[in-house]
Amino acid sequence: MGIDKELLDILVCPKCKGDLEMGANEESLDCKTCSLKYPIRDDIPVMLIDEALPLD
């Protein structure tokens, strides 16, 4: 199903408030500024800084 485009447009990185981009395979939302990726589980983005992983 994936993330709705309208939702993606309003979501920002919780750490720096920067823009997010859909990650590879639509499994994460990536912040290029912080070099973090926020996982998407069951079509729900997990927007917790503690759950973020470093970008490869």
C-alpha cells in the first residue's frame, strides 16, 4: 500500500525538522540532513529518534 503522498508532504524529520524522502524499497523515510532513516512498519512510519537508523 505505501505512504500516501499527502502524508509524506507534511511529515518532517523529528530531529532537524528537515524534509524526508522515501527510502529504497519504500521501507523507510530518509533524512539526508541528519543521515537518519525512520523505518516504516505495517505501512506506518515510526517517527521516533530512538528508532532511527543511520543511512548507509
